[in-house]
Amino acid sequence: MAIATKSVSTFTIFFILFMVLIEVPEMQAQDSDCLQEYGGDVGFSFCAPRIYPTICHTRCVYSKRAKRGICEWNPSGGVTCLCDFCDSSVTVSDSNGRQAV
């Protein structure tokens, strides 16, 4: 009886761990649904003027009904204007180098 109980407990732990690992990619995919590119080649012209709020933020909020606009500066020198439909917090930059105002 003790061996059967130990097997069931081990199976339960592995099953829970398996279910958690399956859900991780789904949680990351939800974040990408929040950020959408503004569209067109507007990144540099919307993000280069260092004014508050940026044109990227203003256009995302008023035109696209997003909660904020984020300027993402790429290492190659390009800029992308992303509209954030989920998070309304205002930060200067995050761990990915995104800048928002």
C-alpha cells in the first residue's frame, strides 16, 4: 500500500509540473497581444523628438485607443513605435530597452 501511495504522489507532482510548463508559453503570448506596432514607417519621426509625451504615445492613445505608446530602439539604430493596449503604467525604460512616456 505504501508503494502505491508513493507512486500516486510522484505521478501527481509530475502531472502538476507538466501542466505548469505547458502554460508558460501561453502567458508569454498574451504579452505580445498587448503590444502592436503603430503601422507604417513612422518609428523615427514619432520617437526622435524628445518631448513629453512623444508623438508615438499621443497617436497610440488618441488614434488607436491604446493605453500608452512605447518607443523601442533597436541595436541597429532603427526605432519602432509600439502601442500598448494592456498596461497604462508610465516608465522611462524597461529591461528590454523600451522607452515610454
